[in-house]
Amino acid sequence: MDIIFGRNKKEQQEPVRTQVTGKIPTWLQGTLLRNGPGMHTVGETKYNHWFDGLALIHSFTIRDSEVYYRSKYLRSDTYTSNIEANRIVVSEFGTMAYPDPCKNIFSKAFSYLSHTIPDFTDNCLINIIKCGEDFYATTETNYIRRINPQTLETLEKVDYRKYVAVNLATAHPHYDAAGNVLNMGTSIVDKGKTKYVIFKIPATVPEDKKKENSCLKHTEVFCSIPSRSLLSPSYYHSFGITENYIVFIEQPFRLDILKMATAYIRGVSWASCLAFHREDKTHIHIIDQRTRKPVVTKYYTDPMVVFHHVNAYEEDGCILFDVIAYKDNSLYQLFYLANLNQDFEENSRLTSIPTLKRFAVPLHVDENAEVGSNLIKLASTTATALKEKDDQVYCQPESLYEGLELPRINYTHNGKPYRYVFAAEVQWSPIPTQILKYDILTKSSLKWREEHCWPAEPLFVPTPGAKDEDDGVILSAIVSTDPQKLPFLLILDAKNFTELARASVDVQMHLDLHGLFIPEMDWEEMSTIVA
């Protein structure tokens, strides 16, 4: 496992031409941008968790049936400080660092006050998002880093707090048809309140403010939801959206603010301040986008942990939303690097298998319905919503498929009825071994796999002018545990999951997390935008 997780990867700063086998569709022109951890040791120091590694961005540029690869470490402040010191001096979520290891306990005490609500890392290793004409590497802190999508050069550091009061934010925003960005963040004990803030970043700068070229300067708070606990807000990695509503899951996987405030002086990581409370409910918040207010009905389900929403949409007075759900937080625990060793097979047994679950939430509750009755009358799902006393509704999901993660869809169907989920199949281990296409309508699936190959998140790119939801290709960066097999970009026909082409390249490619595809554009024009 060390070949995948433990070793630092060497960056490939200049584009290198790949060896293409098969036939790339002539319409497929553009750049696949991906992000993930690539450096896990600095000098003699090591990160504790795989998700702590320094961000390594890589790209596959497809042009006229040729593919060019390049990769570059994000030159974050975190990266620069660590490299200059030749050791880890900036804390990550699973690794607490001390800039001066010679400090005694009294010196640490003076540093303590500045770490109560810490200034988090700008090691943006999770995703790439687009705001207006700009592209940003993102993580789950208040910092994002603008990048040049062509050269992968790191540009300015952006602090969300300048525009909206959040200490944490998701790396999985949503985009509407106009390109406006909708995202969520947590505001910790701001003016005596802890709340979840939904904010909107416009795709364009208003006409009367064209001199301000950043869309971020026009960020607005869409709405906010009070945390059920002032000092223990819920952790969340993503959220759902329909045409008229926002779906937020306040799960009992919570961050203890008091423990976090003392983590630095106690010498423990912020991750140790996260705990799953299996005795608590999972609360489902539905926000009406038209009124910007939560629906008054209180919905809840059993305790669970969700990292990825898949999709959500409205049907006959209900919201259907699909998530990848766990019964506990074992996934995060498994990615501590101490577990990713030669005993990995034994260490990697998930105590909870990731399951695609569909929830149904009734938007209007019949006052005359009996307590205990099922409020869902849809033929399309077996999910139930039972009426309880005090305007509460207990939602029980339909389990659709077990053993998948990193879900993607045809994004033109985001917030709308859809049929197909593209994902990595993981079963009882957190490591992807297959790429999966799941048909929600027929409950059938198609799979791609190859021995010793670990696929990244499969990204769907539609055929221009496509009418069918699955008319397009799947792109996935593949790494191998076989040192004789080069890593490659895999291109599948999304309809039948047959391989169309692969682009192999002799580089040290890392296993990445998330990213996006930028259709062909005028790179000269883009260069003037990102310069």
C-alpha cells in the first residue's frame, strides 16, 4: 500500500505527451483537472492521515485525440512553510504541528489563545471549483487558492471570511444554469451563535461594479440554519439541491469546539475532536429557495454519517434525495497512514459498508393523517416517512446499492429527476477497485475493472447535443499497485461501459479525490483571465 499512499509523488511541471491506445472521440476536447494529496512526509516528519497530505493538482489535456499530462504541487502558504522548514510546521486536521519543537509547556500556553478557533490550513487538496471565470483549489477550511487551469500555477489565496462569516466550508458547491455558485459553511460561535450558512457567489460581476473583477466580492448570505448545539456543530462534506429546495443533513458526527480549543496545548489533532454520537438522531433540514427559509416540519432519521450527496429532486409534493450513507465514522479512521501499511487488508475492514440510500421527504404534512401513518405515496420508491407527534416526521430510506463511493452524475440532471449514478465500487474496503454505473430505474449495474488497478472518481462528460442521460464518456485517472503497469487516463463509453481509449504516462501519478472537466476553450483568452 505504500506505493499508493505513503510515498511522496514527484511533480511533472511541464506537459508530457501520453501514449494513447484506442480511439478518443473527436468531440472530446478539453482538460480534466484533478486534486488530491501527493506529499505525506516532509523531511523527517510524517502526516498522520492520508487526507492531510500536501495538495498535488494534475491535469489531462485532450486535444485532437492526443492527451498531455502535467502535475504541480499547490504552492500554498502551508506548502511553502513546510518546505522552507524541511518539516511539517502547519497543522492539518489529523496532524497537529508545532512551529518550534523546542518550546516548553509555558511557551505553548501563550500560543494557545491563538489556536482556540484556529487559523486553518490553506492546503486545498480536495477539489477544484469554478467561480465566474476563475478556478480554485478547495478544501474544507475558510481558504481557497486560485489556480491557472492551464499551467497549474498557484495564484492568490482567498479567505471566505472576507465575504461571509464562515470558519469551515464544503468543497462540493452546486452550480445553477447561469453558473452561480451555492455553497455552505459553518460559522463557529459568531456573536454568540453557531450556525450553518448557505451563501451564493454570482457567476458575473454586476454591470455597475465591473471595476471589481472578482465575483467573490459579491457573495451574499442566502440563509442560515442555527446549529442544534452551540459548541458541537455537525460535520458535513456536501449537501443536496433541487430546483426549489436545499437539503442539509445535520448528522450526529460532530466537532467539539471546546476540545478543539484546547487541542493545541493538549498536543492532539483537531480530528480527535470529531465524534460520532450513535445515540442521537440525524436531522434533515429542507430550505425553500424561494423564501430562503427552512420548511417548518421537523424531519429526522436514524444516526448515520454521509460524506457525499448524489442528487435530489421533487416529485408529487415530495423531495427525493440520494446519499452515500454509513452507519458510523469508520471510513475516516481507516485512512490514518498507520493503517495503510502491509497489514492493510486486515486493517481496512469497514465496520459500515457505504450504501446508496434514497430518502423521501413530504413537503406538506396532512394534519388529519394518523400518527404512525406513512406520508409517502410514491410508486417510485419504498422509502417511508412516518408521521409522529409534535410535527415530527421519521424518514426511513430505501437501500438501493451497497459498496460504492465518490458518486457522480450527468450534472445537467442535478436537482432534477435522473436515472444513472457513476461511482467507484468499494465494498467492505475503502479502496476503489471498480468503476460502477448504477441504473436506479432497473436496479441493474455495469462495471469496469482491471487487476491491480485503482480508479479515481469517475467523471461524466456528455456528448455535445446529447439527449440521453448516459450519452457521453466516463473519465477516470487510474493508478496501479503493479510497478510494471503505467498509470493512465481511462475513457469509457458511458452507455455500455466499454473502453474507448486509455492514455498511459510514465509519471508518478497519485490517487486523487475530486475535480472537474473544462471543455475546450480559447486558452489565450483564459490566460488573460488568470494572469
